[in-house]
Amino acid sequence: MKDAALVSRLRADLLAWYDGHGRDLPWRKGARDPYRVWLSEVMLQQTTTAHAAPYYARFLELWPTVADLAAADDGAVMAQWAGLGYYARARRLLECARAVVRDHGGRFPDREDALLKLPGFGPYTAAAVAAIAFDHPANVVDGNIERVMTRLYAIATPLPAGRSEVRQASAQWVMAQRAGDWPQALMDLANQVCRPKSPLCLLCPLNAACVAFRAGDPDRYPAKLAKAPKPRRHGVVFVVTDGVSVIVERREGKGLLGGMLGLPHSDWQAEGGEVAVKHMFDLTYQTFGAYEHVFTHFALTQEVWLARVSVDDFSDVLRRHNAYQALPLAEVKALPTVFAKALKSLLSLDLAAG
DNA sequence: TACCCGTGGCT
DNA sequence: TAGCCAAGGGT
């Protein structure tokens, strides 16, 4: 632990740094609306600010309030989330919006413990919304703040086992004054100065208290457990089109890409496994090259099989297979990237021809 | 706890 | 190129 007077002084220094050097992010504009704070926090989970920003703008345009989002069509929300990844976030986003309307009169609760009970709220998001939207002195700990704290205190215990030490360290800096600015100041410091690699320690307003800096090895922190190697899988995706639309299905369940539209595909088999390719819908396919897509826990090599059919045959497929629907080629953006890539690989072709 | 769950940019 | 990394949550 550090001396309380030192913490208090350096905290003021970092807030001053934040006032001059903090990032100008879309969700920081205007008054702090709990809905906007929450929406941004969910989108930013494991996602870069640059990737999330256009999605944030689009969601606010379509659904300006939590009540608007609660009333939205599930498929429309999933389609707007396509490409952002971690699709369970979108499912829980809707669940949460509806819970806020149903159980809280359309207003987010301001207490951290009440927020924690809402779908998609974990320890980080509950603390972040309590702090940023309601200015409560919550102990906000995310990957950025973990990095700053493990360096400040030279916490060598590898994560995630070291999380309790990190929380204790972080708690020492939490105060009522500018409670909402504080975690954002830490995150901006982590992003611009206390970077994962080659941190700019000489520019850091906290360096006087940083044990890792004094020891000359900030890159050691945070220590992390070795990751399991990523297996490789392979499969075949089927593109069935009449030149205007493609055949897609709504993916069931809560697993990979659950709730999203997807192209029909074979099993995704581990290396050495035989891919059971049946000729989907009893159609004849041309084969194209394969493309690569990397998920969180496996890498996929996928062959593209294309069937260009007449308008009548296309309708016939839809009539005979209830689980499938047509997606206009102009709406490819409604698909997760792993499937959008398959269509992109055919973009040089004129699908309407032949 | 360990694992599941996307994507894109950077090195 | 392969690996790392980014405002985590659920089970």
C-alpha cells in the first residue's frame, strides 16, 4: 500500500493530466446519460474505441433511448451489431433494455449492486456505469487499470489470480471527488502512456510512485498465464443465390454466433477430421478458394461452394426448407464477418450473370 | 478455475 | 506470419 497523502497528490496530478490530454471520444460528448454510458461500455468490452465508435453512433441514431431499444426488433438489433463480435453482448443488451423498462420504470438504477443484477452487467460494467453515469466512487477495474496497478505496485502474481491484489490497489485511489472522471483518466493514461508495450514512463504523472518504473522493467507487468494454443479447423460454406439474395438461417442458441444470421455450412472439423459435405439443398455447386477466419479459440479455414440458381429454383429451396430465409446481397452487413468474408470472396463474380 | 465467445489492427 | 492486444461476462 502507498502513503495516503502521496496517493491524494498524484491523483490530483493525473486528473490535471486528464483535463489536458484526455481523449475526445463520442460517448464523452454532452451530458452523462446512463443509457449512453451503458451502451458505450458494452460496445467497448474487448473492443477498440475505433471499432466501436461507428456502431455507437448508429445505435443512438436508431434507438435514442433505452425505451426505444427495448421496443426494437431482435433481428434488427442483431443485424446492427454484426461485425462487432461477441454477439452475446447484443442479446444481453436487448434483455437488459427490456429489464430496465419492465423492472425499473425505464431508468437505470444508480447503485452498483442493483446494476450488477442486470443482464450483461459484470463487475466492470456495473462499477463503470455507477462511476461515469452517476458519479459514484466505485472501484472500476478493467484491463487498462489492471495494467496501471500491476506496474504501480509491482504486482507479480499472474492474472487472473492477481486480480484481488489489483482490486485492493485500485481501491486505494477511489475517492468521492471527480469519481466519474477518475477511471476514465486511468484508462486514458493506460492507453496513451502506460501502454502494454514500451510505456512512456517519463511522461507519466504517476511515475514517482511506480515501483515497476523505479525497477526499470514496466514491461514485466501485468504477468499473465500462458495461453492455450489455438487449434485449427476447416469446413465448407454454401452460397446459394439467385443473383439478388442469398440463403441464410437464423442461428439458434447461445453459443458461437448465436442469434445471428448465417450462411449454411458444414461442420467445422478439427485438423485431420473428415468434413462431411453433403450437397446442401441437393444443389450442384462450383467450388472456389478457401479463406481464413480467426475466432477467439480456433482458426477456421473455409472453402466456398457456390450455387447460382434461377429465381424459381431459389424460391423452391425456400419453400422446401422452412428454417432458411433470403437475405438481399445488398444487406451483407447483417452477417457476422466469418460469413461476410465468404460473399466478399465472390465479389469479383457477377452473381446475377450466368 | 478454465473455458467459451469475434474482430481488426499492429508488430 | 503468428501472436498480441482492445473499456469483459457467463457458465
